[in-house]
Amino acid sequence: MAIVTVSRGSFSRGKNVAEKLARQLGYECISREILLEASEEFNIPEIKLVRAIHDAPSTLERFSHGKERYIAYIRAVLLKHVQKDNVVYHGLGGHFFLQGIPHVFKLRIIADMEYRVKEEMKRENITAEKARYILKKDDEERRKWSLQLYGMDPWDSRLYDMVLHIGNLTVDDAVAISYFTVKKPCFQTTPDSQKILGDMLLVAKVYAALVKIAPFAKVTADDGIVYISNLDNETTKKTVLSDIKSIAEKVEGVKDVRF
């Protein structure tokens, strides 16, 4: 049992790799579904979540603490979804949201720009010049998003367990290599790795509940004990602290809240 994240650029065939790999493994394959679930759970118009995870970071500044809020909601729903294991996720940001979980296999699929341009031209019926412009703009926006939110460049190969180039390697080749790798013992779920995921999920749920009143709070957790820090002077007023504690205590799985 494992979790797989597939990071990809537009028209790099990463979606095909993810879907075929999920079928071979017998895993669930998810992407946009996470946005739909987050939209329903937190009563946020889906278009705002789409912008939060796809557009340049400046888009989020139009909303009150938009960046913190919408990313928190997406993270909480994704962690909740993958807790059951046996999932291939190919939505943007999976390798960021699931950092630090040992049984996550992080795969990056890349392809030459000229190949991507031809694919975009074919599917969108546009010129090579326009296709190249769109792809470069999309790549740059995703890179800005990653750098601003996490200080990480999505093109940094160190973020992934494996980077595969679709060219000489076909989609089927990439699936076969990935299937073999996912079965390695290092990517199998253990009690320790499941605890790490459980603690991360609890942190995500608590922060998502608090983000509107304490967007810069730091939340950690260990076996149901939640620790909240990094609160500014305004937030640490006694009345607000009691609100934070009350909200956090209502989150399922929280045993105690400590500041």
C-alpha cells in the first residue's frame, strides 16, 4: 500500500501516466476531485480554489488571507483523502502537500517543449506561436506559485523520488518503471509512516478551522495533542485565545490544545 503523486507540466503525458499507473496498481486516481470536495466542505466557490492552485500568487491577494485560506482547505481535503492509501494524485502541488510522508512516491513527468507545443496545437487548434506562449506562461505561473508558497522550485529534481522524460521512454515505459518502484519496501505503509500522516492530517484540519482568525498560526500535533504557536499580539488577547482553543478542540481527533 502506498500513495503516489505525479507532478507534470501541461501536455507532458503525465495525466496518462497517472491514470494507467493507477489502473495497474488497482489504486484510486484523483486530481480535480480534491478541489470539488474542498469547495463543498468549506463552502468556497470552486473557481476561487482553481485560481488558488493554478494562477499566479497575485490572484490570491484579492481575497482576505486568500493564499493561506484556500491552500489550507485544499491541503486538509487532500490529506484526508490519501489517509486510506492506495491513491495516485496528479493534481498540482501534491509533492508539496505530502512532503515528509515516507510512503509517498513522488514522480515527476517531463517532456520536450516542442512535443508539448505540438500536443497543444493539436488539441486546441492553435498556432505553434500561441501554443508556445501559453505553455511558457503556464509553466512560469506554476513556478511562481511554488516559489512563493513553499520557497521550492517545482523543476528541482530533489523534490522527487524519480523524474522520467517522455520521449525515448513511452507512457507505457514510464508506467512499468513506476509500478516496479512503488512496490519497493521503502514506499510501503508502516505504523510509523501512518502516524506521521495522521499527525499531518490533524494539523491540516486544525489550521483550516483556525485560518480565518489566526492565518499565521503555527500548528503541530503529536498523537492528538495539538500545539499552537506563532500568534501575534492581537491574536494573543485572552478573548481570542479562548476562541482559538474552543475552535481547535472541536476538530475531530483533538485530545488537548496547548499554546
